Amino acid sequence: MKLETGLEQWQWFEELDNVPDLESGRPVFRSYLRHSLAMRRWKKYRKGFIDISKIKCVEIVKIDDGIIPCQNKFPFQVVHDSITLYIFAPSAQSRDRWVKSLKEEIKHNNNIMVKYHPKLWADGSYQCCRQTEKLAPGCEKYNLFESSIKKALPPAPEKNKRRPPPPLPPEEDKNEEIVVAMYDFQATETHDLKLERGQEYIILEKNDVHWWRARDKHGSEGYIPSNYVTGKKSSNLDQYEWYCRNMNRSKAEQLLKSEDKEGGFIVRDSSQAGMYTVSLYTKFGGEGSSGFRHYHIKETTTSPKKYYLAEKHAFSSIPEIIEYHKHNAAGLVTRLRYPVSAKGKNAPTTAGFSYEKWEINPSELTFMRELGSGLFGVVRLGKWRAQYKVAIKAIREGAMCEEDFIEEAKVMMKLTHPKLVQLYGVCTQQRPIYIVTEFMECGCLLNFLRQRHGHFSRDILLSMCQDVCEGMEYLERNSFIHRDLAARNCLVNESGVVKVSDFGMARYVLDDQYTSSSGAKFPVKWCPPEVFNYCRFSSKSDVWSFGVLMWEIFTEGRMPFEKNANFEVVTMVSRGHRLYRPKLASRYVYEVMLSCWHEKPEGRPSFEELLRSIDELAECEEPFGR
């Protein structure tokens, strides 16, 4: 029997065997090929799975000139029991890598075939020997360690011909990509590469968006987190410590004030696309008071284009402007004395601790104090390999649809953004299951607001909304729905940055009181009509919830509809009633909230549009005017 399928539909994975090694007592891992269409309910019977230890033959299929009736044109075969599986790869290189790797895996199997069929079974017979029985013995000797791709012999040397000179050494690739590390990175696995801030690296592969293969100046190679490096180009400002990409006026002032250095400055993106602003701090801003100045970097209309802060001092690049004004005030309130940067202080999270590492060994975890508990179980502060602080969530038995979550965990780990709480990995080989995430020092946003009631400025509250909106815009862009966005499901780190947590987790709750819209735990007060009436979740239902979260922030942690039961809220919202304007919210901020609460999903803005509105408010001189 034959099966035909595309290579991209197969995965190679390992699973813990139920029976340990008899001599050592250590756990044994079995290797499998798994088809992506193998449904979850089949796992018990192993349909869609191929045990690699039972494979008899892996070889490239020889193709005669003819039409291959599928998109991928480079087949190889895997003989397993009495079945021959033909897999079609997208390229010869891809096919050869798979064949080489699988041969290496099966080299110790005790059932390797002596002969095999080198060509396809088609039209009722093998194309190599024309035998019509599918179980007919092979017609060609099978050598596991000999490649089926034969290299042509070099031509015989001609007599009396001068020997050619030795080949020249290969030229350096002028198109190789060089990057500069913005943060230090300690290798955690043998296939990782250590990064040192400011050092240069050559990128070798970009097969994974989050982990690139690179080489350092010593010739060592390995995987590095892609968000820790930036391209080495004079036009790329990310390589300079004074540049902060995503920072508005309010956050810039907070950062400069925290450093409290005369002449402290940053360069940030302007509210006008493609433009930049220099934010500068001085302790002597006039009449003895300290203050901030924000200078827009302007462009000339001449060709070639030049940039300037002071019109008489124009330069061909922004770094040249900064270098000049480090030594000359030239119209600024003070010269640019001290570059302020968050780089190096707070390195971003990575998609897992290492490349392709999502299953974490529980023996590498140290459990510390309890942080709290929720729908799924208790959350504790912990450490991974006694070094990296993490939050460890132990899943209570019966609280979660575990099989579905485990399938989704790899996808959720790929969601990486500075305003999302990072999922680092899971422990699924024992019970209870552990979920390991980024640790956020200041806990949940709701408690953070309530405990510091009366101590927040309006611009800081708006900055919190902006943080959440940035994270949600990323989820929206990646077609991922949160389903339970609220202040209780956002966390705050030691720098005051708010990050979205528990995105998508509501799908795996088994508690009917939470999943049913009539249940006592269902978050009705954060839900739009299409959710509490029909359970229709979408990014636009998340937008409604975001409006309620903004209200929570500007009331510093009040309960929405605090005097009403859930069934009353359903009636009120259905009749057009909306939450009142908080005292700390300007009419412009409240208009943003109201736009989120449009009755029809299509009438609500996207998170992209919301982020643009909030950015504009944050950049205004007086965003909180009446």
C-alpha cells in the first residue's frame, strides 16, 4: 500500500515511553513521525503516527521523465511494516536533509531491508521492475549508508596537459548579513550562541522568525534570539544606545526623570510617521525649575537631504546630528550630555529559553513563594536552572482541557511581543501540568491600581492603556483572540510596564460556571452583546473588553457596574446603557472608550486604529484638557 503526502504535513517528535530502560532505570524516549491531520482522539491508537524504530527503509525515489501530479516534486520513501509512504518535498535540498537525518535515526534498527523498490508504485505496478504485487520483494540492493545520488566521476586527465593552478580561496560573501547585539544573551543549550552587547555577528540562517543561526568573530556558531540583534547599517538607529523605538512623550519624560541627569536625552519616533524627536531633560529649565524639551529633527528640501535641530547646523545623518550636539548646545536648552537607554537594563523576553525548546524538565525548576491562585490553580514564583526567575502555574486536575492546551502551547510560545507576558514552556510529562511564564514583579494590574489608588498621574494611566493596546494590536495582527481581556488578566513589571497575560486560555476552562454565559463566573461585565447572547468571540469582542479595561484603569481599579448583578448588566447593555466617564478621564479619553462599546462589532475600531488614537493623545501637549 502507498500513501502520498506533502513534506510540510509531517513532524518529527519524541515521546516518553511508559517502560523505562531495564538496566539503567532511566526514562526512554521514542521517536515518531506524526502527520498534522492525525486527530487528537486517534492518539490512543497511534493513527497518523509512525514509530521510527520500526522503519525498514528510507531512500530517495528515482523519477523518470514525467509529470508529478502534486505541488512538491522531490519524493522520498519511508517503508514501515508492509506500507510504503511516499513523501514529496518542496526541494532537493529539503528532501536530502530529511533522508540523511532519518537514515541516521534508523541505523540501529534491526529490521533494515536487504532489497527495495527504487521507483514509485503507479498504475498497478512498481515502475522499476513492473511487479504487480504490492508486497513483492525489492528489486535493487538497499545500502543504508550509501547515498542514492551518484556524483559523476571527474574526467580522466589528458596526457601532456599542464596541471591547473590550485583554486583561489573563496571570496567573502559581500551580501552576508551582519548584525550588532543590543543585549547580552547567555547560551542555555549546546546549540545556542552567546551574545555580547555591541559585538558583531554574521547571520547564517533565518528559518525561524524568533531564533536565527549566527556566527561570532571566533567562528563559533549557534542560535540567537532575533530580537536581541539589529542590522549593522548607518541608517539603522536601533544600534545606538540613545534610540528608543516605541516611546511616546509621556514615557520619554518618565524615563528621563528616573535617570535625573542634566542633559539626559533620548531619540524616539515622532508621532509623525518617518520622523524623529529628541527628548531632553534639564534641571535648570528657566526660573530655577527643571523641565523637558522635545525637539523635532527636521529635514531640508535640498538634494541630497540633510537633517538638523538648529537650522544652521545640518548633517547628512541623524547620528551626526547627535554627535555634534553632544559638544554644542547650538540653540538647545543644554547640550546632549548623557544618553539614556533602557537597552541592557531590561532585555526583552525570548520565544522559549532556546531554539525549539518548549518542553521543560521539571527537575530544572525551583519552587519558591506562592504568588496567587486562579481558575487553573496555584501560581508560584520559581527559578529555571536556579538562575532565571519565572512564574510557575500548576494546573489543578479537572480545571483545564489539557490535551487541547498542550497542542496549542507551541503556537502560543511563538507569540512574542514586549507587551505580552511570555510563555517560556510547559511540563507535560507528569501531573500536574506546569505552565512556565515570564515573572512580573508587581503582580496583576487590578491590584496594582487599587493598592496605589490616588498616586497615578493621568499620563501614566494613559500609558498603561497604551501598553495593553500595543499587546492586543499584535494579537489582532496574528489573528489571535484573547477572550478574557480585563485588568485582572494583565500584569505589571518592576519598571511599571503593563503586559497582557492569559491570552487564549479561556478556551481551555472546564468550569461551566465560567464558560456558560449564564454562569456566576462568566465575565459578563467585560463582554459585548454578541458574546453574552451568542458566544461569538472575535478581535472586535476583545475591543469591547479593552474599553472596559480602560475604564478600570482610569477609575484606579473600580468594579464596572459594581451595583448590578450579571443578569441586570445584560439587560442594561442591551438597552444601550454604558459605563460613566471616570473623573480622571478627559472627554477625549472617554470618546475612545465609547468607540469600543458600539453595539455592532463592525462599528468598533480595530486595535490598530485604537493604538493610533491613543498615541496621538499621549503625544499631545495637553492630552487631558476638558
